[in-house]
Amino acid sequence: MQHNDDVTGSRRAGRSAALAATLAVALALAGCASSSSVPRSFDISAPSTFPTLAGAVRGQLLVVEPKAIASLDTERIAVRGPGGAYSYLTDGAWADRLPKLLQARLIQSFENANRLRSVGRPGDRLASDWQLLAEVRAFEVVVTGASEVVVEMSVKIVNDRSGRILSGRVFSARAPAAGTDAISVSAAFNGAVQSLLREIVLWSTGQV
């Protein structure tokens, strides 16, 4: 009787080990499938060339993180279809939340232009003279007809000492997209955003 119990126990242990091994393989495959479904990340490049400005650089500017509605305050790449309904690309995403990414590229654009003494974000301990406030009004792929990307931002320059708005303007740019895949769309966005950021820098530095 003791011998039969030992055999039964050994069989149960063997089945348990086999089940554990099968479960481990299944979990590993699930992990691989999950990691492969993560969308690729895409960045935006800041413009690097600007017209030469005569005279010394002056003043310090804080670039506040732009505001955006919830549909655009995300890493996902927005698509606007017929009727204005939003959806998002599944094969790609921005490298960061869109407002935070635009803030970083705005700062980089001002630095590349070299028209101000210093540029930073709130918290950088700059004794700033001005603040740049922006709102993202559109940043999407439009697929009503031929696909194109649309970018629009409202920008205000504020005197950081008096709180008075010096000037404001709405900037917009469009660019055709070769397709609705993330690679084609990100390339179109890159061209449109570089044009828009260049305009914002040239206009802003002319206001201060």
C-alpha cells in the first residue's frame, strides 16, 4: 500500500511540474505578444536655421507648457474624420504628451534662433522678463478627402513683471500626408510644426 501511495504522489508531482512549465511558457508568450503591440514613438524636430538678427541678444523668456483639450493632451496621434469625430493611430504615438513635447521644441527653437539671452520653463529659476503662453487648438490628421495634417496654436506674450499681455496671435500650418500610417503622418507633422515654430519665434522676438 505504501508503494502505491508513493507512485500516486510521484504522478501528481509530475503533473504539477508539467502544468507549471506550461503556464510559464504561456506567460512568456503573452509577454512577447504584449511587448510587440507597443506603438512606435515619434518625435518632432525644432527648426535649426533662422535669419540673422542685428544687435545684441537680450531678455529672458519663460515658455509655459501649452494648454490643450483632453483629446489632444495625450501621447496618442489624433485623427479627425467626417463629422469631427476623433480617433487615434494604433501604429505610432508621440514621444511624450503633446503639450510637453511642444514646450520642449518651442524652447529649443528659441535657443536655436539665439535672439534672447536665456529661455526656459517655469521652475528653471530664470528672472524672466516675459512669458509665452500657448494653447493647442488643432494638432490632428484630417482624412475628409485627401489626408493632411493640421496644426494651430494660439500664442500670447506676457510681461512677467506687470502681467500685461503685450501681444497675441494665432498660428496655423498644414501639410499633405502621403498616407495615414504613423511614419507618413509624423513626417507631415514634422514639416508643418517646424514652419509654425519658426513663425512663432520670429514673431515673439519681434514683440519684446
